[in-house]
Amino acid sequence: MASDLMNAAIEYARRGWKVFPVKQNAKIPHPKLSEGGYKCATNDVGMIKLWWTSDPYANIGLSLAASGLVCLDADTYKQECSFDELSQQHEVPITLCQRSARGGLHLIFGCLPGDKFPGQIGTSIDIKHNGYILLSPSLFKGNEYAWENEEEIAPAPQWLKVKSADTLNENDTLVIDDTWAGKLDVELALRRASFGESWHNNVLRSVGAMVARGLQDDEIHAKTDLTTQPDYSVNQTQKEVQAMIDGARRKGFDIGLVHKMNNNLDYLDPIKDRQGNLICNHLNITKILIEHEDWSGVFVFNEFTQTEQVIETRHSKSLSALDFSARPVEDGDYTRLSIWLNARGMVSVQKHIVVDAVKHAAGLRTINPLQDYLNDCVAKYHLDDVNPMLDTWMIDFLGVKPATEEEAVYIKAVSRMSLIQAVARVRNPGCKVDSVVILEGHQGTGKSSAIRALFGEDYFGDQLPPMSSKDASSYLKGKWCVELAELEYKRKAEVETIKAFITRTHENYRPAFGREEVNIPRTNVFFGTTNATEYLVDETGNRRFLPVSTNEIDLIGLTRSRDQLWAAAAMAYDAKEPYWLIDEVALIAARQAGDRLEQDPWVEIVLDKLGHLSEVSIKEAYELCFSPNDTEGLTQMKARRMSKVLVLANWVKDGKFNVGNRRNQIRFVNQSELTECLDTYEF
């Protein structure tokens, strides 16, 4: 069955547009299907079907120039976007419009082969022509592209083709001034060039800015080599870039600007006092953290751990890389920033303002390493190759040996569900997940080590404080899996506490030294471990606990297959597979949990003494089981125990008796007796 994305791609191709597959939930060409990037775009329906059959959830890329189109990409969700000013200066034709995943606008116009367009036409307004955009219903970071209207595509207006002051192409003279050289996001410009977007334009401006910032030739080549296009060699790229470097140095771009940018912050237009000194306020420091080369991108917000972090290798790795070096912000980072500010004229620095500014700047640049990890796993493997592993990973790596066909069905369901629900908590924090897999096995067999290997050292925890405390809520932050170690609860109050705790979807508490209460959606799942075989003491509510008996654990094999398992789980979640037990599997799970109920010695007596009866009251059961003359010993505590024992012995409550000596006493019906009668009755 064709996916929605395949159907949409085919529809675009029938319009004459040339499309190609893009990595799921991302903006880069599909690593396995799009050889040559957007240059492989086509309107061949057969090829499109082949692509989206291989990956039904690949995003849709539109090659603009090849389709005779140009896109005005306005980031209207950004406060500084100048789209309103542009609309006042020029008449913007009514044309086909798409809403981007982040809430910006894609105005799509028709153009001719000889038309040329600038790379930018205003603040946060890009003109995309020699490149591509994503099309609806593609997803980026979980948000969907969507068409705003169904208007006819209008021809590109003439003012759109006019070059802006900072736009360059092969025939332009490179003009650099202190303002844009300092503000240009070189990493972004080079990344666009690597994707084939206005290569000469983006590389030329980046080289000029890097020369102005004091980078040496080999440092510049190390960055620009990565932009080499499929039809060119690295040597050809280096030859062209060297000419750009030499030209920039001849024009003096490297004289004085580096010192001025680093030591004079006037180009940021900061607020000063009457004496011309920099004022320590939130606006000035935030501007520096966002726009200055020394600090731009240093502080980020980790959405998974809910913490501000420092990117240590920001010049060598993109934020989407899984192996960039990030660590939590430390007190010394605020001191380092304060000293830096002192050296540049901000004599009086207040730490609380620095802390606030760092938090704000970090919040503008978010990362989620676990989301990136799952996306990379999905990109690495095909569904058909890894999907069967979801069914058998507990058997393959945890030594699980189902004794019956029914138990095999149960283990398969729990194996799939346990990993898919973990992905759900990453993709959709705070979603409802209230099942806990309990790994049973002898001490020292590696149950905890297996869970740790599966979820990763950085996102695993096994030191959960008491569940009734605020510390327990705080402990869950940044965890993907928390182990409930040695799960044996002897009192019903403890059972009620854990059941209430594991079913929460959010944590509400006031952090230590925090001023406000926080409401944090849960990102974690729970796994329990125990050496016991009877550890459940409450006969109700055990559907939350999913016992799995382990044997010899293959820790090396599990670690080796970890990425494939998470790829399969992520693809199953993206395909909207349920991550809870349904229908008959839930009944099997209830029976499995029932087998782990702690048995009371009275159960044996009840089965022996009352097995021939069909109904009984608590008082009557006690008298028959122990002594008709010991009724004075039937205390309230013993009555509660007898009630629980009857349930464990397969009796059920069925209202109250209406007549006789048992009037108004709770009536228990023998389910075993009833089942036996039904089995022998001939229908």
C-alpha cells in the first residue's frame, strides 16, 4: 500500500516538478537513495515509486531550478524577520504558498532558465533557486510542512531578481564591511554550499569572512573542502578557493578586522551609559552570545536532559552529529564569560544577569541527541532487515525460553512493546506508558548490565530515590530508562506507591534552589529486576507488571545489535504500531503476573477444605478451614486476609447474601467449581 508521502511525490511529479527522497524527519538528501543529492531529482513516476517503496517515510525534496521554480523562504516565526517591511516596499504577488515545519512561509514562483536570484533579500528571508526545499507532508523534527493555499504559481516578480547589497555571484566584486563579516554564519553558509545551494555565492562570502577573522589558508581549506560537489574533485575546489583567498588578502580583508571584532563590540550596536561604557544588561549579553564569533552557538539547550550545555567542538562538528562534545554548563563558564566581558569594556558584570542571558541564548539553539541517535539508526538500516529482531531479542540475548506456545506469543509481544514504548517517550515525551517489564533471574546473571547496555550509560539510572519523594521526580530528568532494582514489595502501601508513580506522564515539583514549580514530561521507561519468583503481593493492578524469566544473557551480542534494535523500534513507532498489550495478549500477561503472586499458606487450606463448595462467606470460610469454635479469633485483620486468600484461590466476590445466617455478608463464588461444571456440561 502506497504511503501518503509516495502519493504526494507522485502528484508533484505529475505537475512536472522534479522531486527526490530526503532523510526521514530531516532536511538532508536521503543517504541511501539520493546519490548526488538534489541533482538526482526526477518526475519519473516509476523511479519515485521505487524510492518511496524502499523508504515509505522519506521526506520529499523539490529541486527548484530543475522544476522552473524559485522560492522566497521567509522565517516569519523569527522576531527579526523583515518580511513585513519587504511586503510594504514591494507588491508580493498572490501565489502558491506553503507553511514550513517551523512556521515560516514558502512563496513559490515560476521562473525562466536564464533568471538569476540573490541568496538573500532581507533579514531571515532567503531566495532558494539553485537548491531545494521540502514539500508537504514532509516532517522536520516532528513538525509537518503544509500547504497554505491552492493558488496558481505566479511568475517571479522583477524586484525578486534584483541583487541585494550583500549578494554575490561569479561576476560580482566582493565587498566586505565590518558589519556583515562579523555577523555572517560561516558554518551555515558552507553547509548550504555543500548541499549545492548557490555554491559560489556562499563559499565566496564565507572565504572573505574567514580571511577577515584571521583564519589561515589551511584552516579555510579544511572547511571548504567539505563543500566539494559530486561532479568536482577536492583539488578543483581547493584551486578555486585559493583564488578567493588570495583576492581577499590582496584587498586587505585581514587587516585590523579581527582585532576590532574581538575587542570592540560596537558592530553589535550595544547599549552604553553616558560615559560610553558597556552596560551589563540582558540585551547586551544576549546579543554577544548569539552574534559574536567567540560565543555564537557555544551554549545550547538539550531538550532531552532539559539542561543548558556547552558545545566544546562547535567549529569542527555540526549540532546534528552524534559525537559532538557537549557537557553541562558549569559555574566556571559564567566566570569565563564575565572575564571576557571585562576585557572588552563591560567593567561591572552581575552574575545573575550573565546566568539569565546564558539560559536564554541556550534556549534559542536546541539539541536532542537521542532523537538524532534514533534518526541515524533508522537511516542506517532497512525495516525488513531489522524488524524480526523486535520479536526475538529477549530470546536471542536474554536467554528467555518460552515453555508453551501461549508464553511464546506473550514474549514476542512484550519484546516489541518494551522497545517501541521507549521510542515513544523520546519522540513524544509525556505520552502514556504504564507497563514495566520485570526481568527475573539469578543474581549475577547480568540483568542490570543488559538494560544498561541497551539504553546506554548516559541515559540509564539505577539509583531511584524513594518514589514518594521530590528527589525521585528530579532523578528522572534526562533518563531514558530507570531500573527498579530487586523488585520485592511486601506491603500493599508500597505496591500502591509504585503503581501511582509509574503511571505518571509528567513530573511536577520545584527544583532545588528553583523559584518556580516545573512541569516536565517524562522521557523514561522503567525496567524491573528481581531474583525472586514470587514478588507481587497485590492481587489487583498487576497488568502493569510484565514478568520475563531470563537465563544466560548475551551481553556482547546485545551491545552489538543495539543500533539495529532501536532502528526497528523507531520504524515501528513511526508506522504507528501500538506500544501497549491488546486483546488476548493482555489476558496472557495477567496470568503471567498471577503466577508471580506471593502465595499465602492459607491458600492450600482453602483449596482443600472449600473446593467442593460453590459459595461461601468470609466467616463461614474461616470456620470451615480452621475451627467452628474459633470464631472469636476471626479478627478484622484475619478477615481481610481470608478475603484476599479466597481471591488467590480463584473465588470472586459476587454481591452479598440476602437471606439466612449469612444475610448482608459478602458472597464469594467458587470460579473453579463453576469452570468444572461448564467443562462437563454437554451443550
